[in-house]
Amino acid sequence: MQIAVAKVNKYATSESGDTLEVVERPNGGLSVVLADGQTSGRGAKTISQMVVRRVIGLLAEGVRDGAAARAASDALFTERQGKVISTLNIASVDLHSRTIVLTRNNPAPVFVCANDRIDMLSEESIPLGTSRNVRPLITEFALEPGLVIIIFTDGISHAGERRGNPMNVSAVLRSVLEDQDPSPQLLADTLLAHAVRLDENRPADDISVLVLKVTSRTGDNVRRMTVRLPIEGHSRI
Amino acid sequence: MQIAVAKVNKYATSESGDTLEVVERPNGGLSVVLADGQTSGRGAKTISQMVVRRVIGLLAEGVRDGAAARAASDALFTERQGKVISTLNIASVDLHSRTIVLTRNNPAPVFVCANDRIDMLSEESIPLGTSRNVRPLITEFALEPGLVIIIFTDGISHAGERRGNPMNVSAVLRSVLEDQDPSPQLLADTLLAHAVRLDENRPADDISVLVLKVTSRTGDNVRRMTVRLPIEGHSRI
């Protein structure tokens, strides 16, 4: 199993309103939690961090993904009375059931690629905090080699729209998947780079792309993680 | 800034007693939190997950690293009356102060490499939960290109000891650092592989290696993360 993330801020903002974190599940496996708070900058960050922290805390206690999403939604609605909302995606790799469970409260679709097919999960889905009793959409996939799942925030779906040149996620995915077995990082980077280009190198929103890929077992038993965190120089504008 | 992790379980155990998680700091930057619970397997995992979750929750609220470590220690001592202990390392990249802050409650040393020097931070340090009022050791470094920090659990320090062939971390680091600008993942993988070899491919303990490296700014503004999670096959022994 390989997981890759690529993330940039909206142009000229120092802080992303998107928050993404990874947590180990108490019964094995891990969950990736991605939230996009309304608006951008500091306020959005506070909301998305609050949502991710709450969801991660519940998952770590063994709460099921759907229940964690509902709890985070109720808490946000109670606190902000529907005035502030946040999208949420949870992708959980469950080593006991040998499945990937996707939980979505996000109008942005999720793409699922397997056996030369690209499917789009685009059922209507409501962000957290919009009302009482917001339901997440939950989809489960067997951990089969070749499965690729692509999740993103609306910085991808809305890229280029202002300039009348909207993003065709499916076409970009297809062009990368034609390569021999692209890495999840290549997929994430290519989608993000394409979106940034459509926004003429000044992203109109925070953008986060998350790719999960199941590959045939090769190599050792070592778990690995790498993180790259660009640090703004004082001399940069 | 690049961060790499390599992690394996003790031989013939399905669960690592080491827990490592990464959390975004509320004022920018991130913290990596690593705990090693006493013994191995399920019980150790419960302890190290509890410690990491508590520390991460506090850091996310803006609590300082040292205070978070003390709080986790007090909670563990209160709950288990000193019968169960856990090591803790926190490495925080603070983008405001432009420093890396290391917090240590772990007898295993930390290595710091800069300007062709390898220094070992090996002041005596007590694990969490041993008594009331356990103090963490805190060390701070400016974010200068070339700085490399290596943190690990005692699976590294004790590798090979049973067979009278103990690990010389400093020598292994020196041999890798002689290469032109090794990636943090290469450093982590090499240390881990060396320890596993000294244990004759049957690690006597869970092993986790965390490497942080500050490089000169090159490339784009994209934050990236990759995770590799080996999945045990049904057919494997």
C-alpha cells in the first residue's frame, strides 16, 4: 500500500485552509483525514484543524469512520449554527477486513481506477456543519493490487474556472495512467501541477491531492514515510 | 525540510510497540511524535498510542512540547503507578522561530550532524511514567541547511547486543554521510537495515528510525508526503 499527498496554498496566503493528517487505527492499518474549511487563510485553517483533530481523536478510540464524521459535523453545527462549514474525506486502510473505506462529506468527487477503468464517485455529498444530522457517503473497496483512489479538495475541481478553462480531472488521470505503473506521488503531483497551471501559477484556492495505491507485494516489511515541508525564506516575497 | 521514517516490528510480532505520528502545529510547522511503550506487542502498542495521542492533542491546542511531555508522563504515572513506562521523542519544526526543537524522554541518544561533525546528545534521560515530575530534555537548533537529526527507539541501540555484536550508530552514520548528500530516507533505511542484520534478520525489538534534514531551498512550494504500508498476505507465515 502506498499513499501520496501533494498540497499547496492559495496564491499569496501563508497558511492553507486544508488540513491533512494520518493516524494509525487502533486495530491495525491507518486513516488519512482531509478537511477543507470554508474560505481561506487563518479562519479556514482553524476550522479544518478542529474537524481533523476531532475525527482523528475518535478514530484513535476505535469509533467507526462514519460515526466520527457525524460527530464532527454535529460539533461544528452546534458551535457555529451552520454559519461555518467544512468538507471532510476519510480514507481508511483496514488491515483486518483488507479493505479501503472511503467516507465523504465533500461535493468534490472521488476517482477510483482499477483494471483500466476510471470511475467517478460523484453522488451528492454535503459538507460538515451545514445542518443537524449530516450523513457521510461511505464506499468500501477490497485491497486488490492495481486499485488507485484519488481524493482532492475543491482547489482541483474549481481550477481554471475563473478563466473559463476548467480542469478535466479524468483526462489528466488517463494521460498519467497510460504510463507504466505511475507512482502515487507522480499522480498527485501531476494533478496538482495541472491545476496550478490552469490558475496561471496563482492558485485561486488551497489545493490538496491524496492518492492511495495498492501494489503487489514487493520488497521488505519496512514501513516508510517521507515528508517534504518547504520553508519560506525571509528574502522571498 | 525533509523528514523520513523507517519502522519494523520485532520478529514474529504483528504489531509494533512503537507509535509515530505527525501533527501540524497550530502556528505553522509540524511535530513528529515517537513513543516506545514498555515490552512489545499489544500492551506496548496501547501505551505508546495513548502517549502519542495525548501529546498530539496537546500540541494541536498550542501547548508547548515540554509541557505536553510532562502532562503525558503525569497521566501515565497516575494511571499505572510507575508500573508501565514509555519513551518519548518529539521533533518540532517551528516555522516562526525557524528552529527545530527536540524533546527527549528516552535513554537512547539522538545524533545531530552538521558541517562534517556528528554529535551525540546522550545526557541521561528518563522515560515517561517512571515517577511524578519527570523532566524532558529540550534542545533547540536553528534551521540551517545541512543540519541532519537522527532519532530512534532502543531497537537500534540494543541491536546485536544479544549476540555480543552491538551497533555502532556513529560509524554507520559516518559511512552514509560520506556519500554525496544522502537523502533522509537513505539514512533511515541504512540504520534500520544495519540493526536488522545485527539481529540476524530477526529484530529483537521493534525498531523505528526518524531522520530530519534541512536542505537548501530547491524546487517548488508543494508540501509532499508519501507513506508505504506493507500488508501481510494471508499466505505469509
